[in-house]
Amino acid sequence: MTRKISLTGIKPTGNLHIGNYFGAIKPALELAKEYDARYFIADYHALNIMKDPKELSALIREVAAGWLACGLDPEKVVFYRQSSIPEVFELTTMLMAFTAKGLMNRAHAYKAAVQENSEKGGDPDAGVNMGLFTYPVLMAADIILFDSDVVPVGKDQVQHIEMAQDIAQSVNHNYKQEVLKIPQALVSESVAVVPGLDGRKMSKSYGNAIPIFIPETQLRKLIMRIVTNSQAVEEPKDPETSQIFLLYRLFADSKEQAALASRYRSGGMGWGEAKEELFRVVNRELAPVRERFNAIIADPAALDRVLAAGAEKARPIAAATVRRFRRAAGIE
Ligand code: ADP
Ligand code: TRP
């Protein structure tokens, strides 16, 4: 029986943090046990906002090494850079002809930019490049090109998958045959939103993130910076409303969680002590991942070889989809 296909991509627009780790990377790697997985680095998507070449190239490497350090096995997962697959861009152009401009006007990211501009009283399209405006078409191409069945993503990306469905459906409708496979979003409800250092959702754009691969001393410093209230040491504390505890839950086993929760409730434990315990379990999980990451980053030629081999495996799959579409379209 052929296995279903799971596909997802990560944009190299910031340092990978533990929100990405629990919210995206780990669940995708879990799925790879059951599905034929195709995971990639969405570097052309990043180009819309990343205009510094040094920074972009470092982040492309970081995301690639990050996937591998977290356990992606390139022998089992087709793992590549979006920019290595020219068919992505060919398919994007073809899909453009089936994408209503009005559909793009409704995209959340574009609408948010327009609204922000309008509130400032300026040109509604200020700072909006065509890459941002057509972002969902490129993403639809990423997905459709590889005959994806499921696309594991966070809730914020569901609209993009729905747009990919719409676009693929209008192609199939036009040619009265199933030229393209219709993908489904896979949003794991059990994956909680990881809180950041200040209690809001951890995000690179809020400056509240704990990067996965920072050195141990910096990791400790960041954890010590978690914002707490002014409750005194002796006061009993509520674990459920404590960021330290919410983060602890992600890294500690159930026995450890119960033990720390009871220390919270009985009083006599200060925030400093809770942070030390959090640091211990975070570092326990991240130390081996960090070590693998540092080894991979130290050998860029080997990393390039892994990505080139992935592209090699991806391109025939991509070419077949484009061929099918071109034939259906009368362009051979
Ligand atoms: P950021 O919010 O830092 O810009 P991205 O939007 O690039 O992160 O997210 C990449 C992936 O990581 C997405 O699948 C997203 O759902 C997941 N993710 C990001 N932040 C979190 C978080 N705080 N908790 C859970 N998942 C997250
Ligand atoms: N837009 C996604 C994000 O911001 C990244 C992405 C690009 C992606 N292409 C994709 C995700 C294809 C899933 C499938 O997180």
C-alpha cells in the first residue's frame, strides 16, 4: 500500500525557537513515521522580507541544520531547499492563471498590512511587495507540486491551505479531470501554544523567544529573565498560571511535573528556584540537540551534500506534476 504524503516547510526568517520545536518540528517528525514526508526550507518565501544576504544565508543553514539536529533522517524524508526546485516556480506561474486576484486580497497577512497602513493614514499598499501579495500562490505550488495529502501547520496557516485547495480545484474544474491533488491542513489540537519569556505566544517577532541552539550559559540567562510576579518565597503559588510551569510541562516527565506543582502549592519555593529547575530540564533535552546542531553547522559541505541529494530526489516528483499539468493545459 502506498503511504500518504505529508509536506511542510519552514521559512528561514529567524532563529528557530522552542515554539517552533514543539509546535512544528517535533510533530512533523512524528508524522514522518507514518507518512511519506517531504520537508523543506522555504527560502524564496523568506526573500520577501529578508534582504540582507549574509543573514538570509546563515538562517537557511540554521534551519537546515536544525531539522537534522532535531532528528530528521534525510534517508527517509525528502529534504530540500525550495530554491533548488525550479518546478516550484514554474508551477507558481501556471497557478497564477487560476488564482483570482480577489482571493489574494482576502489573505490575512496582506489584509493586516493594508489595515495597518490605512490606520496610519498612508498608502494602503505601502511596503507590500508582490512576493507578499502572491505569497499564498507560491505556497500552493510548494504543496501541490508534491501531491501532498496532508500539510502539518499551525492554525495561522490554515487559510493558506484553503487557498491552495481553491486554486487546485479551479484547475481540476477547468480541465474536468483530477490534474492536481487537493491537500488537507493538519492542525494538531494537542499542540499547545508555547508561551514566551513575557507570557505572550513565543514568537521571533515579539523578542520573547528561547532559541533552540543557543549556548548553555545564554540559555540559563534567558530562563532567568522570565517575567514573574512579586509573590514572596513563602507564599503558595499556582502552577497553572505560572509561565515557568507551563514551559516546564513541555520538558519534564509526569513525576517531575507533579513534584514541582506540589512545591508551588506548599509555598517556600521562590521563583529563582523554579527557574533553576526549569533550566535543568530544558538543558537536559536541548543539550544533545545543540551538540548535533553545532557538529552539522561546522561542516557546511556535508550539509550542502545532504540538501543536494534531497533536491535530486524531489525533482523527478516535481517534474511529473508539472508535466501532467502542462499536458492538461495544452502546453507540451
Ligand atoms: P514565529 O511566530 O516565531 O514567526 P513562524 O510563524 O515562523 O514562527 O512559525 C513556524 C512554525 O512554528 C509554524 O508551524 C508555527 O505554528 C510554529 N510555532 C511558532 N511559534 C509557536 C509557538 N509559540 N507555539 C507553538 N507553535 C509555534
Ligand atoms: N507559510 C509557512 C509559514 O509561515 C511556511 C511555508 C511555506 C509552508 N510553504 C509552505 C508551510 C508549504 C507548509 C507548506 O509557516
